[in-house]
Amino acid sequence: MSGAASKPTPLLLLGAREAHRLRSDDLHETPPQAVEALLAKEQFAGPVWEPACGRGAISRVLESHGHTVISTDLVERGYGEGRVDFLLEFAARAPNIITNPPYKLSCDFAEHATRLVPGKVAFLCRLAWLAGLRRRPLFEARLSRVLIFAKRLPMMHRDGWDGPRSTSAIDFAWFIFDPTHMGPISLGYLP
């Protein structure tokens, strides 16, 4: 089940209250180049589940590369299936997951995703996510690769902005959990 074909309404046109409501739900749309960079380095066999699809930023890029994508989100945003609480799902909707998880729930999402699906899990998170005592056992047991962006991504919190993009002050990376990986966690860089 992929999302609707219509282009999302830019947040700037929604009004301050509606834009704030969406932001309070931890909506930070992923720049297409982040997904393109991941796909240039990683292969995903079979369908992909995007459990925090927002308005389809990741899903649209995956679909443009021929992937079958199941798009869900806790909030109904006009793309994919809304009102799906990923943390309450007990069956995998696809063998792989690619997502930019809600930051406040990122560890819960990672723990659940790596138990739920048999394939790869790729999370776009702040590079600083690598540090943290709570995530350490998960990383030591399941993390395979960290693909760090050599250049910072465009700001992900300026939804709907069609003008020039400024760079973010935050470093991001793709965190790859691959059940076929053997050996220590590897680091790589993305252009």
C-alpha cells in the first residue's frame, strides 16, 4: 500500500497553528538526497515498510527506485495509512524498514523494528544518537553499519520551503541493522 500521488501541502501555506500541530508530532521531513545516498550504498531485498512516513518523503524516493513500500504513520497526514502505532504492531508488514523515526521515540522504534522484521532496518538519526547508555546494548547486539554524511543535510524542519536551502547545524547518519552482518560495527561516509 503506497501513498497518495498528490503533492503534500507546504506547511508554510497551512498557517501557524496547523504547522505547529504537525511539528509537535515530531514531523521532520527527510531530504530526498538522504534517501538517494542510502540507496547508493545499501541494497534492500523485498518490500520496505516506512512506519513513520509523514507526508511520504522517504516513501516517494523508494518508490521511484522501484521498491514496493508500505507507508504508515501514527498521524493521518494524507499519505499512506494513518493512525497506525508502529510500537503496537506485532507482525511485520514488510521484511525491511527504512525510516526517519520520531526522535523522542527513536530507541523504542529501533528496538521494536529489529525484533519485528527479518531483513534490514535503516534509521536516519543524528550522529550523536551513537552515544547513549540506553542504546548501547542494542548497538552492540544488532548494529552493523553507520553511514555518516560527510556534508550536512539540508535543514529537515523547513517543510514546504521551495526557496534556497540552508545547511543544518546537526550531523546525521544512517544506522543500518543487518541480520546477515558478521563482525564489528563498520563506519562509512556518504557524499
